[in-house]
Amino acid sequence: MWRIEEHRSVDKEFSARRVPVEILKRYEKWKDIVMLSGPQGLRSIKGFRDEALSGGWQGYRSSRLNEQWRVIYEVVAQDILVRVERVAPHDYRRT
């Protein structure tokens, strides 16, 4: 079983109600898949379009929640841990 840690900015996004309800539901489904089968489970579901990132996000991965919203996360394999860095509209600028 995989563990998921969320960056504090993720919690702020959700508590400020900036995230649409359908994205919250899709994110919960994403978390369920990750906890059960890890990042490999995401890669087997084509709708998430899970992919490695490059440039400033080297070492991170991105999963699509819909056409606009993405989950950016990092896999820490030795701890069986996924760290969610951001849930945001399609914007890869680091803040």
C-alpha cells in the first residue's frame, strides 16, 4: 500500500474553494488508485495521461484530472511514498 503526502499548498487550494467539485472528485479517485497500486496504476489508465516532467520539474510526474487541471507529484520509491506538490490548472511554473 502506498502513502500520499500533500504539500500544504494543496490543502490551501482546496480549503479556499478554488477547485471545482468535479476536480475534487477526480482527485479523490486519483488518490485511491495511487494508494492501491502506486504510480504504475496511473500509467495503466490512459485518461490520466501520466507523464514524467522535465526542466524545472525534473524528477516529478504529472497526471491529468481533466483538460485543464493537473496533479504534479514526486515518487519516493524507497518509502513507497507519493508527494503531491500541486493540484492546479495547467500551469507548470514553480512558485
